[in-house]
Amino acid sequence: MFVYLDNSATTKPYKEVIAETVKYMETDYGNPSSLHRMGITAEKALKEARKSAAASLAAKEEEIYFTSGGTEADNMALFGAVQARKRRGKKIITSQIEHPAILESCRKLEELGFQVEYLPVDTTGLINMEALESALDDQTILITIMQVNNEVGSIQPMSQISELKSRIGNKLGTEILLHTDAVQSFGKLPTEVSGIDLLSVSGHKIHGPKGVGALYVRKGLNVLPYLFGGGQERGLRSGTENVPSIAGFGIAADISRKNLTKRMESIKKLKMYLTEGMRTEIPDIRFNSTDEGSSSILNVSFLGVRGEVLLHTLEQSEIFVSTGSACSSNKKGQSHVLKAMTLTDKEIEGAIRFSFCEFNSMEEMDYVLAKLKDSVQKYRKLGSFR
């Protein structure tokens, strides 16, 4: 049996997405900036995709800017927003468990003279709201906090964060912007832009194409571009638009929005079923994800087992999982997320991430549980003879 449980890394595109993408590569391949009929057809595809993405976020069409993915959207948000506001202040607030696209951007901004405060998280991966309030001052220009963590699935209280930054900002007489990396929540949780100034999403996390994403920018907000050229995307992101992928992204966003509630319920049942099976069948494990977190992500530490070895053992049974973020799990070093959650080295070493989608089934969960139990038992028994 083939079981793909690495959906937080990427997802299998919908058939409708593939068909739409091929259409704009094979037939309607015009440049959307061209004035002839083929250009107009391509431009119409962009408009429809923008409309679909906006509807999924309860945003306006003119607030959506297409990018090459979540990483570029994060970079655009951070560099574009702070460079436009550097005369007001130099302080940025984020968390210790953000995606590398945020953390590496923040480190670069520190080199450019900005001050970055990295908020700690508790053992469930949630930020401390009191620590956030204490960090806010009249030099703060931006808060960037991801809505759903990509390794453990913790869901940050974005509405509370939004209310807090507005209240403190009004008290201090300054505007504090709020950006959220919504790559792991978009299409998996109700994700709206109310109270948010900037929001990043990605296509390939919602069964769309790779190499496409979008940045929501609240209407009237001044964000400086960092790509210059032909002035595409209303001057914020120059470069000929990736029409095939954008068209496919629009289809994926539309399907995800219409089936959201049903899909969430189905995925939650899978997560709870596998969680209970592990809790009953496999001793000496630690659940790093909570029931209150995203239904799409289950992170578990198998004590006395190396996660990387377990990953490849499961792969031999055609079960595909992850040891952490796909953006950094192939590099040496511990998970910065689990480390920030104060896990021990052994707990981090034995961590595996299972991430679900609507194509998974209960039969697959039974198969995974059986192979997982057998693999852990064999590894632990082998380890006892070393």
C-alpha cells in the first residue's frame, strides 16, 4: 500500500489543477502583457485566479499579489513593509518557531540595522501574549507571526494578536503592522484577512502547482517593491507572471474554499484515529502536537529511535513521512521548533511529522500503525544489543 503523509511539505495536485495548468502551457500560452487576443486570454486567467484567491481570504481582488511561492511572499512582506517604515522605527517582533523564510529574512534585516525580538513559545508551541505585549514599544513597526506552525501544527491566536497590536499602537500613537505566514493554514483552516495587514500563502500546499503563491497587502498600505522591471502586479512584483501555475493555483484555491468544512472534518478524524492508535499500541512516545492544533499535522517523538532511520524504514513499506520542515529537514542540525519548545535532544532526535490530506483514508492509517509499531519495536530491540 502507498501512503503519502508528507502533505505539509507538498501535496498532490488536483486533476482539475493539472488540466488548467497544461491548458495555459499548451494552448493559451500568451504573455498577459501582450495586447493581442492571446495576451488578453492570459490576462483573464490571472484575473480569475486573483478573484478566487481573494474570495478564499475574504479580501479584495486588488489586495492580492502573485509571487513564486510562500518564501517570496514572506520576503516581500518583511522587506517591503519595514523599508517603507524605517523612519518610524527599527523594531520587528517575531517568534522563535517561524519558518526559515521569516527567520533568515529577520537575520538579514538585523544586518541592515533593524532590531528583531524573537518571542519564546511554551511546550505546545504557543507564544506568550504577555511577552508580546511587553515587547511592543514606540519603535515597533512590524509583528510577523505564523498562523499555523509547519512542524507541530500549533495555531497562534491571530485575532488576539491583532487586537493587542492595535490597542498598544493606538496608545503609543504609532501604527504597528501585522504579517502572518498562512502557508500551513490557507485551505486547511478558515483563513481571513480581518485584522491582518499582510498575509502569505502558497499554491503547492493546497493541491496546486509548485512555484506559485500570493501576498495579501491591505488596501492603502505602502509596501516597497524589491523586484524591478516591467511593473507587473501593479508595480509591486515585476516579472512576467507564471500564468499556468497561477491559473492552477486559482483552481486549487476555489476547490479548497468550497470543500473546506468537509475536508477539515475528514482530516481531523484521521489525525485522532492515528493518535489514539499510537497512544494504545506504541509505548514511550511523546506527542508534540496537541488536539487543539491543526488537524493536518501530527508530530510525535519515538523515544530511543532516530527519526531519520524510522523515516527510511517506513519508506521501505511505501509510507512517506517527514522528520520536520521540508525546507530544512535535509540539513544537519536539530529542529529549531522542537528546541524552542524545550524538548530534550533525545526527544528531538526521535521526532516524526505525519501530515494529512483529504486523499488519505482510515485503511491507510491502519497500515501505517501496523508498520510503525513493527518498525519501532525492531529498532528498539536492535538498539538494546548495541
